[in-house]
Amino acid sequence: MTRIKTDICVIGAGSGGLSVAAGAVQMGARVVLIEGAEMGGDCLNHGCVPSKALLAAAKAAHVMTAGAALGIAPAVPQVECRRARPASPPAALSSPRGHGPLCRRFLAWRTCPI
């Protein structure tokens, strides 16, 4: 077994853990980041971010029904729930300003079997 020498151990790679780990590395600390599931945590993968995608889809569907006052004939939206929720990684992990590039820049990725 290889021993890892570290200054800080961050448990959980949610938005808070990713930020703390990257910030500590920028300050010169040796950091171990432990995540048992998906990078980004529950908020990015299951809660906040996917919920916002569903809310945006609902708003777009509502707009289709609310144009009569402006002379636009309303239409009944056909909603495909599976397509309304993004199947791709959350933008916070894949966008140039998100957590993913920050981690790739400052953290050396290494996976270890538990």
C-alpha cells in the first residue's frame, strides 16, 4: 500500500469540496479529495442544476400558452420529460468557468479503489 502525504483531506467533491480543494492547492497545500459517487455532488448532478433545467423547460412551455394578449395564438406544448432534464454532465463541470477545469488545473487526478 502506498502512503499518501497530505496537508488536507477534503471529503466530498460537491461544489463546496471542489472549491475548498482547489483553493487549498492554489495556496500550496497537498490535498486529497475523496468522493464516493459523482464529481459535483448531489446539487450539480441531481438537485439544483437539473431542477433549473426543468424550470427553464416549464417556463418555455408556459410561454407557448400565454401569447394571446400579444396577438400570438397559444399552442399546447408537447413536453418530453426525459429530454427536458439534461443527460450530459452539468455545465458547472463541463463549462470553461466551472469546477471541472478548475480541478483539472490544480488537482492531480488519481482514483483509488476503496
